[in-house]
Amino acid sequence: MGAVDYEGCYAVYQDAEGNELGRTQFDYGPIGHTDYFFDSPNGELIATVKLVFLEPNGCMLYDFAYGTETVPAGFDATQSNVGLESYLGTDGGDIFAMGDLSNFNAGSTSIEGNGGIDTLKLALGDVLDLGGKDLFIADGHTQLMVKGDAGDKVELSDLLPDGGDVGDWTQLSGNTTVGGIEYDVFYHSGLNAELLVQHGVETVLNNH
């Protein structure tokens, strides 16, 4: 939710019975707009959002978005007032499966294992959904990048969301350098997709 800050303006979130789940105060701030977020406690469904404007000058609401999202076990979802969201793991070995998420903004979201040996599970559908054409290599392919530490692991499946198997992942020879960092490049033969994985991270190809 993006809004210009004014005193006396806030949003009230209610469940289906009209019980208040919480509220967001639009605090007065510098000229411009600020992003606000609200996470329903205990996963309660938000049925109604009421906007209250007690400020004589009113409040300008630029955008509003609502959705549901699950968080993989062992991770906490955090949001900041600039709209950046992070999934923070533990100091131990964490497993993060993109398929566990119902909503993921690749442009503003990061995944931090927070220490330990971490595993990221990706499928072909994730690369196609989250990637973009020629993001790192000008070859006309859809690309996604994964950064990590030595010992971390990526498990990469060749399946589409419907279970379709239209090709296999293979590792291309040599490495590519982006921003001074070396990456191993994995290419999908069926749909011209590429995954760039930071060199040193183990990548397991699950071809069917």
C-alpha cells in the first residue's frame, strides 16, 4: 500500500465477523509517498479493510494490493517501509523451496540463508516465471541468477508446474562473469532458459 503521509489517517483490518485484526497508521512524514504493509496475525483471513481519514487535508492513496503467501518452514518473512521483503533463515542448514511460496516478487525480494549450509529448490517453471530475457547474457534466453556461499546447494528440476517434461538441464562449459563474480551456467534444452549459479555453490540437476 502506497500513501502520502498525513496525521489522522489509518487503515483498519477486520475479519469476517467484524473483529479488528490490526491497523496501519499513516504517519506524517516528508513530502512523497511511503509503502505500508500489514501481515494478518496467525494467518487470519482479512475480510474488510476500512480507511479512516481524520486529517482535514485527507490522504492520497496511490495503490493497494492484497494477497496470501506462505513462508517455508524455518524462515521468517520481514518487510521494511521501503517495500523490500526478505526471507531470513536460521544459523543452521535451511531448505527453501520456491514451490512453497504462493507469491514472490523477484524484483524486490531476497532470500538469506543466514549462515549454515543452505539449499534452494528450483524448478524450470520458477526460472521462467521469475527470470527475464537477456538479464545477464545477451543470447535471447530467459535467465535467473542465484548467489550463494561455498557449500550451499541448488536443486534444479526440469519439470513445469503441471508436471510437463519438455527437456533437460545441462551445464554449459566454462563460466561467465557478471559484476566481477563468476557463475556456472545451466541451460534448459526445451525452453531456452538459463540459470546462473555463483561458482562454488553445488548444483544438483534433477532431470526426469
